[in-house]
Amino acid sequence: MILVDVIIPAFNEENSIGRVIDDIPKHRVRSIIVCNNRSTDHTREVAQKHGAMVVDEERPGYGSACLRGLKEIASNPAPPDVVVFLDGDYSDYPEEIEQLIHPVEQDAMDLVIGSRVAGRHEKGSMTLPQRIGNILATRLIKWIYGYHYTDLGPFRAIRYSKLLELDMQDTTYGWTVEMQVKAAKLRFNCTEIPVRYRKRIGISKISGTLKGTILAGYKIIWTILKLI
């Protein structure tokens, strides 16, 4: 059986993080790492209570939190085979980790994206700017790099050795698209599987505000173009 580590970036997710951790299929993962990104609530305490390892990252940003999780994984003398990323807001269905890692384990895939577009998403779970941004970004990637994605969703599994090859750098909103663009440039074996998606618990730090939506959209497009 392959070794799987899970990274969950989290900022003020005390009302949801416990449910995320509880729904992860423990028989399929070695460790659950919650990357506490300057939370001012009880995210850290709740995550620990539900059995996760918690590490702190003081630099703000989604990518910063993910990079902190990778640093923790790198300190383990036994590296994982696969790393799974998912959000801490309970919008993803953590039990679908099984389906996400299957193509890596059985079909030699390097990167598996959980596609909310191809799956069933609850009404109102994806805002109009999110849907438009997904269409624009994925079409740009196909046009420039020749890879067809339908989504930039955060729920994903990647072979750890391939993740190291990507040399991830982005510290903010561009993390997911950086991974997908670099994987396309390096001609990784990539696929998508349909996943379910629901309304998050709490307000999104990105799509929940006009400023966050604009900044995220700009960063995503800029990341796609700068990596040409």
C-alpha cells in the first residue's frame, strides 16, 4: 500500500477543520498535517483535538501554508509516495481521497485533480467569478501548453517525487495553477476525476470578497503567462 500524507492549509477554520479531519479515511493516510496560517481563532486547538499534526506558518498566503506543510514532510526520514492537498473549509469531501489516489496507485498517474466542474457541485458553492475564472484559466493553459484541465480545484493528489520536481514557489493564490502549469510543461501524466463540492463553512477569504476575487483572478492569469 502506498504512503499518503495529507496537507490542509487553514486560516480561521475552527468551525470546519474538525469535520474535515474526521472524514479523512484514516486507513489510507499516514499523516494529516494542518498548516495553521496565522489563525486568530481556535483552529490549532480543534485540529489537534481531532488528531492532526499542526504546524504554524506566519507568512500569510495559501501557498505559504502549503510550503510549510511540505517542509514538515521533508523532515520525515521516510518520504510519502503521494501528497494530497485539500482545503480546511469542508467544501471538499475528504472521503473521496480514495478515488483521488487510485489513478496514482493503479494507473501510474503523476497528478490527479479533483474536478468540481466535472463532478456535482452544490448550488451556490462556486461563485460566478470562480466559474468564469476557471473557464478562462483552463482554456489559456490548453492554448499555451496543450494540456486540457477543467478546473483549478484545490483538492488534488500528486506523486511526491514529481512534486519535488516542480520546485513550487508561489506563496499566495497562484499555488494551484502553478502546479498545473508546471506539470504541463514537464509533460507529467495528469488526469482529472469528478468530485463533489458543497458550500463552505464560513466566508471565503478569496471569493467571499471583491478584493480577494480580483487579486486571485489577476494572480492566476499572471502565473499562467509568466511560466511560458
